[in-house]
Amino acid sequence: MNEFEKIKKMYDDGFRCIRYDDTKDGEMCIYFKNFDNEDSQALKIKGFDEKMQIKNFINQNSIR
């Protein structure tokens, strides 16, 4: 399972992105929290295409 699929499953399980840090040429760190059970997790993503796919998914699924 790639990182994008993991994140989609985390969203299905109630996690939401609370923050991400993306460096220009390095890793993107994404921080998640499940507000129902107070669990939290973090992931690191390296590939540019995967980072863009994940950013788009997070932005489309965030509360505005």
C-alpha cells in the first residue's frame, strides 16, 4: 500500500490532517489527529508526485 492509500484509509478511520510541512526539495511531514479517540500520527513523504497527490486530497477533504 502506498502512502496515498494509507492516508485515504486514515481519513476513512476518522483521522484528519492538522498540519503539513513541505520543504522545497525534501520530505513533507504530515500530522494527523483523530478527534474521536484523540489518537495522532505522523507520516513522511518524499516523492514530488505523491506529495502533490496527497496535498490535493487533503485540500479537497478539509473543512473550510
